[in-house]
Amino acid sequence: MVVNTRRGSETQQPLVFIPGLIVPEALYRIDELWARMGWAKASYRAACRKGLRVRRSGKRAYVLGADAIAFIASQTGPQ
């Protein structure tokens, strides 16, 4: 399914849940991490406030897999 964007001429695929592993050595775009984690935008913002390390390059934002894993591990507590 293709959805028109606000600019009119461009099209983009809607985000869908992408189950998969978070690999420590990988670099994830924010939208890809949201999809893999099943997060909404508010969940991402809350994660940033709680200490998720986000790297920016120009207009893009990225998270290292190792940082995502460390953040989730720190939020779940000891098992």
C-alpha cells in the first residue's frame, strides 16, 4: 500500500511492525527501531528522556544496536 505524503508528488510506504533481532553492531534509523520495538512516537520520546542515546547526522537520527540493548536492559531491572 502506497500513501501520498504532504508534498504531493512523493510516495512512501507506511511503517509496519518489523519483528527482528536488535544486533549490537548494527546502526538503526529511528523509524526502523520504532518498528522493531513496536514503539509509538511517544514511547520513543519517553525512551530519550530516560537515557536512550541517539546519534544525529544532518536531519537523520540513529541508534546503535548496543545502545538500544543497554537501554532496554537498564529499564527491565535484574532478572
